[in-house]
Amino acid sequence: MTSPAHEGQTFRGVGRLVAYANLVKLPHTVFALPFALVGVVLASRVTPVNATQLLWVVVAFTAARFVAMAFNRVVDRAIDARNPRTAMREIPRGVVGVREAWVAIVVMGALFVFAAARLNPLCLRLAPVALAWVCFYSLTKRFTHYAHLVLGLGLAIAPVGGYLAVTGAWSTPWWTLIALTVAVMSWVAGFDILYALADAEFDRREGLHSIPAALGVPRAITVSRVLHVLTVIALAVGLSAGGGRWLAAAAVAFAAALLRYEHRLVRADDLSKLDAAFFTMNGVISIGVFLFVLADRMFLA
């Protein structure tokens, strides 16, 4: 029998660092961390940012993401073992034990709370809510087709958290962070729907809920496209309200162009380029938007 293939974006090699990096899909950090830094950049228009704050933002984000991904791997371990695409993940293969993963989750959860406390009282108060939400996502595929939106909202915490970490208060105007939340939520939900296309049949057999399983591949792609149109609109509103100028507008145009290209890579009758559409394009979008926003702040302040 042929062994299941490794998923994309995994590191080859042995050792605990490699095992944990693959357990939490470390390369996927490229999706949300740049947006957390977008929040920091926008906050710098309100109050100065120092290196210590930036360090704790990165620590907090890294810890929260570790908790979310490791929790997902623990609660989904039986499902992953039955899915040929995910059967080689670290817990089903026995590379990382369940108890070991739980210990890591608790340690990283404590680190997240500590980092939040080092930022400001508001971040500390919100830390348990953030952790609860990012873990909640892992359960939603069992009862709702809208799990993609729950995941999107979990990653949308990133720009809000980055902003609050610096200012300790909500944005002015108030819709700045709302728009950025909608932008990131719809962006992530849209590409997560594309990612779920490959598992549509498996999800139906297992009684799991997803947009592709519920609507079929062609309609799911349409939903993803609609969500990504919303992404562009909300991103334009959020960056404009946050004080962005023409380089921030260029960030919106950049994201729109790459999202359009991403959807040209994926067709209902051809999912062969799904990995490029999911990881490569969205990683470039996230980093590119951050760099445009940073340049806008540095050179057009």
C-alpha cells in the first residue's frame, strides 16, 4: 500500500523542533502575523511604538497561534487519522503524543497571557476571550457550515490585537478596526473554503460541516469569490479610516490583483493548483499589504 503523502508546507527532518513546527504549521504564520503588524503600524499614528511593545506583540501572537493549532490537532486527531490527506500529521503518526501536546498548549497559553499582561491591562482582560475563541474554531466543523467564518474571525483578532497592544484603547474612528476585522475575516474564510475543496467528499462521509461539503465545489468557489470582494472593500475602508494615503491604497490594489489571480488558479474541474492558491498567494498578499502599509507610514507620515 502507498503511504499517504505529506501535506504541503511541512519541514523534512527529525527532532522536537521540527515536530512542533509541523504540528502547528509554522509556515502558516505568514498569513496573520503581518496583519498583527498592520495593526501596530496603524496604532503608531496614535501613539509611539517601542521595541518592547513590538516584541511582546510577536510573542503574544506566536503563543496564541501555537495554542490554536495544537488544540486543533489534539481534538481532530481521530479525524485526521482517517483522512488520507492528513494521516501523516504528527499526532496520528505518534511523533507527538497527546499528553505532550496538551502540556505544550498549557505552557503556550500561559505565555500568551503573560505577554498580554506585559502589554497593557486591556490586553490582559481580553486574553482569555481570545484564547477561548481561537480554540472554539476547532469544534465548529462538527455542527456548522460556517466554521470558515469562525476561523476567519479568529485570525482577524491579529490586527485588532496589534492595535490594542499599542494604544490600550479602541480605534478612532471606531469603524477602523471593525473594517479591518471584516477584511481579515472574509479573506481567511474565503481561502479556507478553497483549502476545504480537497476534503469535500471526506467531510460528507464523516458528517463534518463545510461550505464545499454543503454546496458542492462550484458554488463553494463562488462563495469564496464573494467573500474576497468583501475583503477588498473592507480593507480599503479600514486603511483609509486608519490614516492611510496612496501607498495604503496601493496595498488594497495589490491585494485585489492577487486575489483575482488566486481565483484564476482554482477551477471546479481542476484543483491541481490549490496549494499555490492557498499558501503562496495568500502569504504574498499578507506580507505585501503589510509592507505597503509600513511604507505608507514611514514615507508619507
